[in-house]
Amino acid sequence: MKKTNLSIVLSLSLLLWGCSSTIKNRAPVGESFPAVIGTSLQEKIVHIPKDYEGQPVVLLVGYTQRSQFDLDRWILGLTQLGTPIRIVEVPTIAGLLPGMFADRIDAGMRTGIPKEDWGGVVTVYEDGDRIESFLGTEGPNNGRILLLDQQGIVRWFWDRGYSATGVTTLHDAALKQLNGSEPNTE
């Protein structure tokens, strides 16, 4: 997703960010990702993690416009390495006001993303607070990068900004998940 695609979403979230309290970050490796509902840019309801059960998936969670730069680098790195699992970008915008503008926000994101990529972007509004509580909100400009196993358990996690070492470690962990072995967790 391009930086311009999130301008409406993330500008709104930046305005509202000051109104919310900070939640201490946590590394939830070994825990089940919370059941949340989002909407893909294809306008399909997506149940995370349920709709991805049976296959590992990388979730790239972003809270602010500035996190988009971080997420783009993770996507590029994983793509360049040929990481063979699904990658889903999850813009997460908690609060009543963003939810009221969800259709407009999603339409704005669709203008800069090729239609064939719309299924890989799932916005979470109503359940955004569940994701924030699960991952924390300190350093909101850093993406939250998670590898979920076939049952929706977090097997790898990173929230310290893009790292070339991190992306190769995630790639290796994803391959281990595909091969049925436990990855080394971060």
C-alpha cells in the first residue's frame, strides 16, 4: 500500500492518536492472535486469524501513516526473498470516529493500490482496540510484524522498525512453518 493511499486514514488516526492512552508494548509469541473482524479492500469481511487457518500468514499491522514506510520495506524484503506465504497488511484504526468514515477511508486506499492487491489489505476499525491491547501502542510509527502459524498462534514478532536481519529471520521462520517445524522466535 502506498503512502498516499493511507493519507486519509492515517491523518485521521494521527488526529485521534493524541486522544488515546499509550498501551505498553508486548511480544505475544506463543499466544493466539485475538479474533478480530476487518474488511478487505475487495469489500469482503475477513475474520483474522480464522480465515487464514490451515496456512501460516504474515500480518503487517500499522497504526499511523508513518508506519506505512516501515511496512513497505518489510513487504519489499519478503518479496525479494521470495517468502512463499501469504502477506496481509492490516491498517488498524481504533475508535468510533474512524469507523464512521471507514467506507471513505477504504475508498481512498483503493485509489492507489492495484485491484489485484486489494485482497492483501484488510482494515480493522471496530476491533482495532483488541489488536492495540494485544500488541501495545508504544512507538506507533513502527509496524508490528507477526508470523502466525496454521492455528493462528504468533510464532514470530517484531516491532522495532525495519531490519534487514529481521526480514531474513522472518523469512527463515516462515519456511520452517511451511516445513512443519518450530521457528526460532524473536
